Amino acid sequence: MPELPEVETVRRGLQPFMEGATIRHVAQRRPDLRFPFPPDFVQQLEGRRIAEIARRSKYLLFHLDGPVLIVHLGMSGSFRIEIGEDDEAPGVFHHARSKLAAHDHVVFDLVSAHGEAGRVVFNDPRRFGFMLFGDPARLNEHPLLAGLGIEPTGNALDGAALNALLAGRRAPLKAALLDQRAIAGLGNIYVSEALWRAGLSPRRSAGSIASTTKPSTPRTTLLATAIRDVIGDAIAAGGSSLRDYVHADGSLGYFQHSFSVYDREGEPCRRPGCGGTVGRIVQSGRSTFFCSACQR
């Protein structure tokens, strides 16, 4: 499933054409994806202007001059931008992606803010994605968004914030970081990478790096910085390509070429002077990759 950097990359890829565009027509080609489409899906969209494309955790939020369209990409969902006669999305294809019309489930006919006509197609072979509406005045109360934790992309996630989230928690550190009620959008890949950067074991208890008497500790500060940095680096690199994930422009991510531990079981640790080997354990049904020699 695409993680936060992949979703952010899709958002940025859609922005230039879709923000400010007017939706002329919507073709809904099936009654449901993961969930049924709202009964008035097409009627709520046609004629609307897209004021902004935002992101909360792993959700794309299309702010219209009316409702907010909430989109989740699921396992294999992607958007394709088609402008003019060219139906090939720009970008370099390193792996085959779905181009079958049978998987083009929603087609948006748009006119951009500059008067350029085009289409944006949502393709999802596995149909685990979904599109729902939210009330802009009560968006944070939507069942999908209510209770989500702090975003890991801004300065709000610092040592003090992380200390408050982890203090007193007995759960393994990795499990605590994957709790979406604490930090929104962190997934398996980037937690493994951030813990390696911070030199912290995924098996240690979350509360062991936090203080119940001080605002923060050197370890919570170090880990908060590592989380922000690894997410930022992944976004800058275009995300990570796993399985059939593709960006809005059709290209695949490249951050996987910079993985330090994820999916590198049995390979030498990349930390200078470490000499350890990357291992793999299973935590809560998910693979965790780390170096036991330098992550304590």
C-alpha cells in the first residue's frame, strides 16, 4: 500500500493541472470500489471547481466549491493525467502498470484554470481504493480523519511532541510509531528507516526513550528528526515503488534505491564503522528490518 511520501507525490503531481480546474463531466464506471460510491457521486462533482488538493495522513483531499472529495489509493490505485491527443502519461516506466480500460473506474473531464481541457483517470485493478465525501466545515470529525495523530512532515513533530506520545508506553517502539492515533501516515517502510537513522531498536519499549519528568530526551529529539528527514528525503526522491504503485505522472518512485535496512535482510549495515548485518523479525504480522549491532 502506498505510504505517506507516495501519496504526497501523487498530490503534487495532480496539483498543476487539477487545482483551479472545473469538473465538466464525471464517468463513474462501476457502483463501488472498496466501498460503494456515494449515491449522488457524479451529481456532487459535475460543475464544481477544485479549489485545492490537500493531504491528511494517506488520504487525498480534493477541496471543491462544495463538499470535500476524500480519496484513498488502496493497494493499486493511481491517477493518470491525459491532456490533448496524448494519452500517455509523462514519466519513465520501470515496471508495467495497469492500462486496461477495465480498471479505469472513474474519469474526470476537466478544464484547467488556464483553459486547457484534459482528463484525469483513476485506475485501480484491485479495487481497494475508495472515494467518499466529507463536509468541509466538519472535516476533522469525519470517521476516516477523526483521531488521526500529528503529521510527520512539519515542525510540529519534535522531541517534545514525540516524548509526550511515547512516555509510559510499554508497546515496542516500532508498534507505537505505527499507531495512527499518535503519528498519522507513518508506515512500515519509513518507521524501519527512521529507527535505523536514529540508532534505535524496534524491539525496545516505546517509553524507554521518553521521560515522564522532562519535556524531551536526546533520543526523542533524535528520532523526531530522523522521522521528518526520512519522510522528506522520500518525498524529494518521489517515494518508493513497491509492487504496482505508480505516481500521478505514471513514473515510479526511487527512494527504494536508498533504503538502509528495509528489504535488505542479510546485507551489510550501511552505517559507517558498524560491521553488522541487516536482520528481519516479524512484529504484529509485519516484517521489521534492522541492524542489531548498531540499533539499541
